Amino acid sequence: GGPPPVAAVDINSADAQTLATIPGIGDGLAERIIAFREQNGPFASVDELLDVAGITEHRLDALLPYVVAR
């Protein structure tokens, strides 16, 4: 929980604690994003979050203001 991030969070470098500050991502989903990144390498684009279990098109749309893939 906590306040949403002030700047967009880089999904390729953020730790679980930082990812969990993004509205719509809790601790469990943050861990799945990191596990996916460790197994598959960095995300080429934010759209690749759809490959993470639990992220739907609707959830991705809600995340877009808060995330980037650098």
C-alpha cells in the first residue's frame, strides 16, 4: 500500500516493494512480475506485463500511467 508513485516506475529495475506501491499491484503480483523478469529477461515494453499471471488488459490499462519499460 501507501501513496502511489510520483514518477513512473521502471518495471525492469523496480524491486517488489516499489512495484507494490503502484495502484492495482499488491505484494503477490509484484513478486510475480519480478519472477517473470528473472526467468524471461527485461520487458521490451509495458504490454509484455500481459504475460504475467494475473494481469489482464483491464488491469494493464489501469497501470499504464504508473509504469515504463526502460
